[in-house]
Amino acid sequence: MSLNSKEGSPFTPGSPVPVELFVGRTKQVGELIRYVEQAKSGKQENAFLAGERGIGKSSLAAFLRYYAATKMNILGIHVFLGGISTLKLTVHHVLEEILKETKREGWFQDIARFFGKYIKEIGLFGISVSFNPPEADLKELVRQFPEILNNLLKDIRKKRDGLFIALDDINGLVGEREFADWYKSFVDEIATHYKDFPVFIMLIGLPEKRDALSKLQPSLMRIFRVVEIEKLSDHEVREFLVRAYRRVSMKIRAKAIDLMVKYSSGLPLLMHEIGDATYWIDQDGLIDREDAIQGVLTAAEKVGQKYLDPKVYRAIRSPRYRSILRKLGKMRISRSFRKKEVEAKLSEEEKKVFHNFLKRIKELGVIESDFEAGRGAYRFVNEIYPIYIWMESERKV
């Protein structure tokens, strides 16, 4: 397979995975589907999907939305709220997504009537729509949100059995007391005023943002069904890679996939970066170990530039800290290392600040204590970071 004959990569670094390639998360999917089923019966449900960056939260949400729509006859929307910190914009985005999702339905005009004159058709032949209410009306939409959803449900339920709403990347929103208080009032009003309200809402964010929300409004935590996702197993990563390459009629040798599974470290973010880099490197449709090695190195550079450069190399200004980083790279340490082994390679001046250095890069999310290996043992949070640190040390020669 030549580079010229290749079409689109099956991998999607930085974006949710296509639902047909979704793997794993069996326990979490089953649990969340139960909550959607309960909402479908008329009892409004709220969930909080928590997980670290790059762990696959958006992919899980996209799969659930697809499942709810195709298997449960529920209208599903997936709203991305990155960078949004106001209630007005949040409600605006939710309503606009409902409008867009129903555009291709035969009953769209029933929904469109509710939005009135503030609908604007966009794109060639008006294939899409936007919702553009004046600023003054947005404040009322926030205040009347439960009533608005209830009115929309009257039309939605003529054809569907409920509404699925995923509010993704709410990290900028949940730190605001206004949001915490509003959401609590929203849920309370539904519980006391609407007997039949088949709506499932899932907030998606980092674990610490869930904690921040709890501090702002402690009673919210009894409202949410908290579901956490962690790393994929090696078996799940392997299944995904085989399925993805099979989709584009490519094969992969056992030694190659073993290498790719190892360096993916169970993280969907790395799995996609490595898979994508290797896809473009391969020239014959059969991925061997050499292809995989080059793919891992290419992915390490991309991941390092995206995450380590801004988080570490630009944040650490101390010449001694930078010197220690270079020596870490020169040592070609594996993912795990012991403090005393690195310390033995340092100068007296570097030894004086090494403890603080470890503390700093731990705070930056680059390493973590390896409790299983004992005192003084550390490990990088994934297999890719030490490779990039080695590559950077080679550049500095």
C-alpha cells in the first residue's frame, strides 16, 4: 500500500472515536444505560462522567448517544462546552443542538415552531440551522429552562421516548457558583413540578472539577450518578488497533501490535496518536515492528510538543531543573525509575534541588509515586513521556 493510495486514517487523535470502533468500558456503559432506561420511564436522571484528560470520556459519551438513539428511540445530543463559563451560552448551545438534531426529522416543523423567528438556516440549501435569540431573551431561557424542556418534550415524545443530553468539557463551567446553584434549582424544580420528565443529563469533566462542584453545592453530589473511567486494558487496546486497521484493509504483525499496546499505556489519546502515526508510515499494508517503532517515535514527538512542551519545558525555567531533565533523557530510563539511581548521575548542585525537581514535575502531572515498587520509586504517567524527554536531550547536544 503506497502513501498515495491511502485514504483517511481510521484513527482520530483529539476527537471522539467513531462508534463502530468503540471498545471496552463494558461496566460503565451498562451502568449508564440503566440510568438512561430509568429516565426513559419518566424519572429525570443526572450523571457525572469523570476521567483524566485523554482517557476517552467524549468517545464514551458519543457511543452512549448513538446507542440511546438507535437502540432506545431517544433523541440524543452531545454538546461541547469547552471555554464556556456562562449559563446563557450553555442553555443556548443545548437548545441549538436540539434544533440541529431534529432538522433531518420529518417532525422538525413541530420543533421549529417553538423556536419561532430566531431560527436561521445556514449552509448551502439551508442544510443546517442555528438558533439566534437576542441577548435579552437568553436570560429568560436560563430561568425557564425546565419549562422550556418540558414544552419541547411534548413534541419530541410524539416520535421519541425521551431526551439524552451530554454536556461535555464542562471544566470551565463547574467552577462557577452560579452554575452549581442553577443546576440544583433545575433538578429540584423538575422533581417538584414535573411528574413525567424523561430526560437523562450527563456532565463530563475532570475528577477535580466534580470535587469543585461538590464544594460549591454539596447537595449536588446526591443528585449525580458518578461514573469514573480509567485506562483501557491491554486486551482492549489490542482489540481496538486490530479493528481499526482491519477497517482500512491493513494487517499488523504480533510484535508490532505488542509494541504499540505497550506504549499506548492504556490511554486512548496515545492509542490514537500511535495508531495514526504508524498508519501513515507503513507503505505495504502490513505493519511490522519497524513500522511500529517509527510510529511510536513520531507519536512521542507529537504528544511531547502538545503536552510536555507547554506543561514542562516552558514551565520549568531553572537551569538546574533543565539540566536534570537532559540527564534523565541521556540515561534512557524506562517508565519506572528510582530516585537514588538518577541522583548518582547528578552534580552536587543538581542533587541539592533534585527533591524539589521531582516534586515539581509530579505537580505538573508528568510522574507519579510508584508505591508498589517501594519508597523512592517513581514512574512516568505513560510510556511516551520518557521517550520524548530522551528525544529532547538528543536535540540539545
